[in-house]
Amino acid sequence: MTSQTTIDTTGSGGKAPAVPSDAAPAKGLRGHPWFTLITVAVGVMMVALDGTIVAIANPAIQKDLGATFAQVQWITNGYFLALAVSLITAGKLGDRFGHRQTFLIGVVGFAAASGAIGLSSSIAAVVTFRVFQGLFGALLMPAALGLLRATFPAEKLNMAIGIWGMVIGASTAGGPILGGVLVEHVNWQSVFFINVPVGIIAVVLGVLILLDHRAENAPRSFDILGIALLSAAMFCLVWALIKAPEWGWGDGRTWAFIAASVLGFALFAFWETKVKEPLIPLALFRSVPLSAGVVLMVLMAIAFMGGLFFVTFYLQNVHGMSPIDAGLHLLPLTGMMIVGSPLAGAMITKLGPRIPLAGGMACTAIAMYGMSTLDTDTGSAVMSLWFALLGLGLAPVMVGATEVIVGNAPMELSGVAGGLQQAAMQIGGSLGTAVLGAVMASKVDSDLAGNWTSAGLPPLTAAQEAQASEAVQVGVPPLAPGTPDAIAAKITDVAHDTFISGMSLASLVASGVAVVAVFVAFLTKRGENAEAGAGAAHI
């Protein structure tokens, strides 16, 4: 039996309970579904952009602040670690205190941290404020989904999530282009300062437009021990994935953190069965479609983020493109996500999620297989074909898996469900980068010595071979200063051919992951609460 709540139109505090599917359209700006979508899209755009735009600025930051390579890595790792660890807890905060307030605090904090980074004069300050960016971004992302879930009637939720996914996809893929323009023509600080005016716009829109939707049975207490256990488990898992490339997958430290993560998750699951108001009610996972949606999101992120990780190196280091040119070559991917996301939303609304999700992952599998055939002399037309197919495949998955997770969760847990969706994507991306990175490293290590000898190059010592392998894993020829042109050409050919063989194997593994996801997609179905709402709308 679904409780029906009504919107408080008296203006008292800008609050309203959840909107049922048969609610009348909101009049004016406040609470209007499509204006709400525009508002949360502006805020989410900041976080999505920062996921890729900063990578372009890292070399300039390293040079300007005199940072080491390891320190620069923490500009990305610190942000990702804070974001991944905090997402589910942040979603719970939105469920408890209201998604409007949580969203606005997230936007203000994210913009303020961005401005602080632009004013920083040391690498320690940059990394510190990047951590704050991750924490505030974690508040913002689940709250945005919670607002959409509560504002849109069930029959229009897929379309809204489609546009939401389009914004994320376009921002993520457009980050390298915008970052390249800003770093090349302004400075690295501008990459962060740009978030300040965007944040101000999002706050102004949020104050004027957003309603604070709260379900009647929203949680009233906090599972402090559950938060601590989940955060520790997530930290150990993400830390192991971040450090595995440096420590090695066979290193005891890597497996110690993985074991600690497994123990943390087990203790968390046990505790959640004992506490009165758990952080994540485990009964949530009795929903096979919701669980399948989470698994699907992880698999999609492994295939997409892990596979695409090497493409940027391929374009810039093998084909010699500038960051801007590389970004432009990825426009077919961005364009198909922009076009495909709202279309996928409409298709899922009409057909349900199973067929579009399975078809999307099938397209992703074919695209990743196609990317395994890329070579040193592959033309832009062929690359564009596979990138476009990848974007076409990702669009229904980003939309459908999100709706399956959020739509199958109770309204009072929409924030937790949004955090779960984002956490699944972040962990999947980290897994993809780490595991496919290990596949790449293994293939390069096994092929480099033979390719080097076959090219008639002077033998390398063990130390030189290890150093050369690290360079080749990102497509960079290990050239010493003053190397004769003829020898340099041979070394470049060996480096590029070896990199291509590693990227090809990694892409094939990503394709296999996408094939598994096709079968997982058939376990999904339309959100149970959405179906109930849609049925109520016809009574």
C-alpha cells in the first residue's frame, strides 16, 4: 500500500513531501520538474567536468608548483578516494535532512574548494582542497538523483534521468577539450576558477526553484557504526585499487588492504541486521532488479572507464595529437551520448529497461572489440565509428541502470540509492583502470623484450627494461637524449607496437566484461515504485 502525500504550497520553508505520480504539474518556478532538472544538471556538470578536466591541467600544475609525479597523482587520487568513500553516507544525509539542503551545501562547498585550489601556491594545498571537492561532490550527486526521483512523475522519470545522464556524459567527455583550451590559453588555475561562477548559478537556481521533498517515513537517526564500517571498507578497497599499480598485484600490502576491505564489508553487513535504522537496509538487495542494476553499473564502468583509459594515451602518444585534438576525436562518443541519452529514456519508458540495457551493453561489447583492432595507422573515420558505437551503447545503460537502482528503492531511501548508483560507477571505474592496467602491464612486460630484440636494438639491462616498460605502458618511446634518428625511429616503432598489443588485449577483456553485462541486463525491470505510481496515475 503506497502512502499518498501532497505538496505544501503554502511556501513554509520551501519544503514538500514526495510527489505522487498523479500530482498536478507544479505552477511557477518552485518545484517545477523541468526547472528542477536544469538546476541539478548545472550542479552535476561541475562534478562531472572535474573528473576529466583536471587531468589536462596536471602537467602544468606539476611544473608550476615543482611537484613530483607521485604528488600530482594524488590530485586525482585524493578527489576520487573522498568521493567514492562518502557517496552512500552523503545519500543518507540527503534522505535525513532533505535533498534540497544537501544539494545546495554540496554546490557551495564544491565551488568554494575549487576557488581555494585556484588560489593555492603549494601542491599540499591543492591535494587538500581536492579532497574537500570530493566530499562536497559526494553530497551533491546523490541529492540530485533524489530530487529528480521525488519531483518527476513515474512516467517521465526515465526521460529526466536520460537528460541527466546526457549532461554527465557530455561534461565528462568535454572535460579534456575545455581543459586543453583553458590551460593552453589562460592558466591551470582557470580550470578550477570556472567552477565558481557555475556554482553561483546553481545556488541561485536552487534557492529559487528547488523544493525540499521528504518522504513521510524518512530516517530520523544515524547509524554511526555502520557509517564507520562502510567508510573503512570502501577506503581499504579503493586504496588497494589505487596503489596496486605501484605495489603490484602480488604484493602483500595490496592483498592486506583487500582482505581488510572484505572483513569491513562483512562486519558492516552483520551490523546492518542488528541496528534499528540501518545505513543501508540489506532488504534493499532482496530486489533482484536493484541488485542487478548495481552489478550492471559496476560492469559498465569497468568496460567503459577501464577501456577508455588507454584511448587518451593512444591518441596523444601514439598518434601525436594535442590534448585538444584528442578531445575533438572523442566527440563522436560525446555526441552519441548527448543524442542517445534522452532517446534511451523514451525507449525505456515505452519498452522497459531489459531490451535497451541488453542492447546497449551488446553495442558496448562490439565497440570495445572494435577498439582492440586499432593500430598505429588507423584513420580518424574508423576510430570515430567505434567511438560513436560506444557512446550509443553507453547511453541506455547510464539511463536505465540508474532508473532501475533508484526506481526500485523506496522513496525514503532515494538518496542512499543515488549514492549506491554513483559508488558502483566509481568502484567500477577504479576496478577497470586497475585490472585492465594490470592486463596492459603484463602484456607489455611479456612482449617488450622480444620486440626489442627483433628490431635489432642493443640489449637492455633489467633496470633499463623495467624503466622502458613503464614508459611503453602509456605509449611513450623510451628515448635517451641524443639518440640517433635511425635508432629513435626503431625504438618508437617498438614502443608503439608493444603498446598497441597491450591496449588490444585490455580492450578484448573489456569487451568480455560487457558481454557478461548483457546477461545481467535481463535480470532488471522497471522500478517497482515507478510501476505503482504509474498504476495509481490511471486510477
